[in-house]
Amino acid sequence: MLKFRKMYVVAVGLTFATALSSVATAGTCGGCGDDAQIESAITTSFQERPYLGAPNSIEVQTIKRVVYLSGGVSAGLMSRTAEEIARRTPGVERVVNTISVAK
């Protein structure tokens, strides 16, 4: 019986520790403030480069440090440049580029 109680206490302790770890991670990572800062930095970089046609032609959305680029541009170089700017922005983990190039 004593062995069962020890296992129960350990299991409850591990469950509690896992729950606390999940709460701590959700509060510090992933979404909220970091995403807004990343998006703002990318948009500002685009505005400093009017040859990209941004911000009117390229839309930026950031979800859990993944940047999604969409919209349309007139040349492939513009799309690649926008993607490179997003990639080099601090905090970005990945860039998904669906910018279409007009033919």
C-alpha cells in the first residue's frame, strides 16, 4: 500500500509540474506582445523601402513568431527581398511567403 501512495504522490506532482510549465510557457512565448513587435518591425522596414510597394501591396501577419507574407508585387525580386527582410527580423522563427508576382 505504501508503494502505491508513493507512486500516486509522484504522479500528482508530475502532473502539477507539467501544468505549471505549460502556463509559464504560454505567458512568455508564442503570441501576444512578441508577435505585435515583430509585425511592427517588418512593416516599418517595408515602409523604409518604397520600391517594395509596401505597405499597400504586401500584407504581414505574425502568429506565434511565424510571419505570413501575402499580397502582390510586380517583380520576383520584390517578393524575395520582403521575405529576406522578414527572416532577418529578430524573433522570427519562420516565414511563409505567399506573395504573388504579377506577370
